[in-house]
Amino acid sequence: MSHVTSADNDTDRAVTVVISRRVKPGSEAEFEKLSTAMSMAATKFPGHLGSNMFRPATAEDPEYRIVFKFRTQEDLEHWQNSSVRLAHLDSFEKLLVAPAKTEVLSGMVTWFTLPTQNPVKPPPKYKMTVVSWLALYPTVSIIFLVFGGLLEPVPLLLRTMMITGILMPLMSYVLMPRFTRWFAFWLYPKQEQNRS
């Protein structure tokens, strides 16, 4: 189940929070209903960029993962500290085997999340660095090849601002989602996914 909205396209400071919850056997349907209501409530808060629920992958991994994304850390904290969220938490706390575990992801890590991966666990930093470079190098080369002549007379600082202004949205919305899928076999080896 997923629910996604687009509160803002500025993802430079976007923060993703992953919440893991173990649900008592037989309480799954009630938990999913209450969790969906909580996710819908979050959409009304400033900076909300989307949410997803990942159901338990296997009997050996019975946790639900709920992923929220907010535009900034401040927006996330506003939601986390709200009376609305706390009221929703109270409503399904009795359905949980143990207290929820929370992990906050930000920066480059948020580029490396597979929609089907459960749990959302970032790959090693060296792998993220290599795949980011593989996306950046040809893209920057193409930008200079196509626009190099036009950009040459532009002052250095302005030229850099223009190139990075093109590059960052490309990386966030076009390149990294594709490169993450293409290199999933290396970023997320099956044996590691099975151990997660």
C-alpha cells in the first residue's frame, strides 16, 4: 500500500523516516486501517512529500515498515511532535508486540531506496559513491559537450550554478531512480536482502 503526494519539488533537504513496527498476530487488518488513517493525516502537514507502507516480507521478517518523507527536518519534527500524530499512535499502540523502531535517512542515502525493498536499508557508502559517479560522469560530459560553447563566456560562478541547477533535479528525479534499479543486483545482493 502506498500513498504519495507532492507538497514541494525541493528535495535538497528532504528527510526520510523509516518506522518499523511488529504487529500482534491477528491484528494486521486493524493495524493497516489505523496506519493508513495516520498516513492520510500526515498529508495535511506542511512539507509532506509522501508515504509508503511495506507489509512484512516473510514470516521470518514480520515487521511492517512505514516510510514518511518530508521536505525538511523542521517539517518532519512538526509532524512528529503534533497532537494529531500522538493521538493516532495511541490508537494502535495496543496492537504492537514491541515499541516501534525509527530510522531517519537524509542526503545521498535517500537516492538509494528501492520501492520493493523491505526493509529500506541503504547500501554501503562505497557502492553509493560508485553508482553516483557512474550517473554523474556521463551527464556532466553531455552537458559540457552540448552547452560548452554557450556556457564558455558565462562567468564561472554563474556557469557552475546553472550546471548544478540542471544536474541536481536530473539526479534526484531521473538518473538515480533508474541507476538504483539498474545496479540493484550489486547495491542489494539477494543474500543481503534475505538477511535484512
